[in-house]
Amino acid sequence: MRAAAGPVFGLSPEWLLADGAPFVDALVLSHPEQVERLRAVCPEAVPSAVLAGDPCYDRLLAARHHRERYRRALGVRRGQRLVLLNSTWNPESLFGDGGDGDGDGDDRDGDVLPALLPRLTAELPADEYRVAAVLHPNIWYGHGPGQVRMWLDRARRGGLTLVDPLDGWRQALVAADVTLGDFGSVSYYSAALGTPVLLGAAGEQVLGADSPLAAFVRAAPRLDPHRPLRPQLDAAVARHVPVPGPAELTSSAPGRSAELLRRAFYGLMDIPEPAGPALLEPLPLPPYEPPRRTAPVRVLTRLRGTAEVAVARYADPRDEPDAEGAAHTAVHEDTLDPALLTVADVIVREGAADDPRLGPPAAWAAEILGRYPHCGLAAYVTGPGECTVRTRDGQVLVLTSGARDVDPAACASALFAWLASGKGPDELAGGLTVWTGGTAHAVSVTPAGPGGPGPR
């Protein structure tokens, strides 16, 4: 193997030798390829090398059967594609040196990620794509959580979720449909799991040219941040063919790292291993964290047939999305700009039906319609598959998706489009079919009961 041109992180003499001799008793490596790399750059340390697989990769492999649970924890619904962005900690990474871009999507001199994220939440239909981001812990601790959230504020208001960089990133990786990343380990793990990866930053100049990661980066498809994003993401998924390299080179002993590590540790202590198998802690189920869009949402609708409405929602788009049919604006009550509520066609909020701060859902909706005369429908989302709405003529209805596979706010916009076309809720006794992309969702429309918001 050709020796690397420069220092190899973690394997070069400056990392492993003191006065010319190894100062480590055991250097844990995951694959023989790393042993050969060590032999090329620091042969004095080879006797301390221990092949013990990769415990992180083993936890990912063991958690794959929980993929649907992790997706539900992130609020991914049926028919949605989860786009996971990730950035490592490096000036050449996707996040770069900390957000010099202004986040408007037009700054080509700033970092890619802060400008890219709000474009993703604006260009991708909200009910067809879910967007989450994993940032290296050093980004959070190097710049501070407040600064990071400020840089990404517009994207967060558009529905982006920032995943916990320590406890949640693995679960998000298992849940993802496509990863948009850089040359960091998260992208490589994603490829090892067989997930399509699109690179927004390659960083080839900081990688050893003969490393497996560099080979992966050279072969991976690239994102052009100045072209429309959806066609590129869709093409990455449609054309994806898993390559064997990342899975083969991540670990030479998949599923066995706990066994091999325990054997090495107890051997160093020169005491017998405990009886029973060596096991790794399973990945915990993350908290439920659905998207929360407080940016204005442009909603495109089209009546498809009898009691069927197609809905496409875009969070805070800079330009009017192209589509046939009608359009209206839905605004969350907690929007950053309260002036938007005065021109909203639909006003939305979420909360418990018995939240004493807001009053019953029907009372909140009546208050909203009284305060904002332009608003045609107010929707109070009470759960993952239900909302209570009040129309301008005073009708209170409960919209329920039994499968909880469509955002109730999208159902409210579908009902608004239905009513705006001159039709009435009495024509929906058999339910309303809401289309998001190519997915049909059955939604019941029932009058609210006199004592509460309606059937649960």
C-alpha cells in the first residue's frame, strides 16, 4: 500500500508514539485495511493493533428492524421520503466554518448547508418529504446551540428537525430514505446501510487519496446546490445501486464487536471474562418529534373527482410553486410575523383538546375567525390524525384520518379548497379523500358533538 502523502488522523506517529515507541497497549481497529494503513505510516505501532469490528455499526445493524418506529418518532408519514442532512466538523464540510452564508439560498460565497436547508423545506412538498439534519457535536459546541439554531432558524420554521447529535443520529440514519452529506463518517455509515447518499461537499483534499472513504467520495453522486433540489434527490434514489465497499470496509467482524472488545479488554487486565455473551446497549426509541411549521405555507389544491382533493404544501417558498388548480395560504398562529395572520386563508395551531390556556378547540377557532375576518377556516390539531375546524359560516367539524398517515393541517387545507369551490360539508358524509403526491388518504368529516369536539 502506498503511504499517505500527509499525516493520517489517529494512525500517524504523532498520534501513537512517544520518544519513538508506542504508548498504547491496544489500538482498536475495525478492519485489516486499517492495519495495512497503520503499517504504512507507523509500523512501530502495528504490534498493538487489535481487530475488533465497529460497535457503532453493530448497533446500527441490530436496530434496522426498528426502522418504522424511528420513522414514526420523526413524524414521517405514509408516502413521505425522509431526507437526512449531515455535516462533519471541518472547514471543507457541508456546514463549513460556521454559517457565513445569510441563509437566503442565494449566497454562493457562504457555507452550503445554512443556505441549502431553507431551500429544501421550501422546494420539497411538505407532505411528500420530511427533512431532518444531523450536525457533528463539535459544530454545536464550537459555535454554541443558540448560534446554530439562529443560523438555521428559517429552515426550522419551515419544518426542519435538528436531530440530537449524540443520542439520536443513529436512529435517524436507520430511518432515512436518502442522505445528503459530506465526507464524514455519517455519510459512510449511511452508504454501508445501503441508503442512497448525495454529497454536497466532497473534501477530497483533506482525505487520504488511497483511503476507503476517499474512494467512496470519488464515486458518490454530487449535489449541485444551485440547481433545483427535488430532481436531484429523486434521481439519487431512483438510480441508486448499493456499492459493497462501505459495508465491507466498515467492519471485518459485523455483529461481533462486543465479543472482540471484551476479550481484548479483559486480556489487557489479565483476568477471566465474565460468563455469558458480550452485548451492546440497543439504540433507544427517540422521543416523538414531528415537524412544526410556523412559517407561512403556500398550499396548492386541485379537485380530482367525487370528494377527492389533491394537496401540495410548500413552507415559505420564495417563488410561487407551479401547479394547476387553486392556491391559498395557511399560517400557524405562532408565526414569527403576526401580520401574516391578517391575510391567511387558513390559520392552524396544535395542542391538547383540553388545554385550559386555549379553551376547547371550537372556542379557539371561533376566536380566530372573529379576530381575522380574511380567514376562511381555523384548524386546531389535537393529535397525529385529528383536528377540529370551524368554517366561516360557523360549522364545526372534526377531520379524522384513522391511519394517522396524513397531517391534519393538510386535511384542513383540503376541506378549505372543497368549500371554496362552492361545495358543502354535507357532501362529505362518506368521507374526503386527500391526495399528497401519489398517496391517497381517507379522512372522515363529522360534525362536532354538542358537548365537545366530536368523536375521538
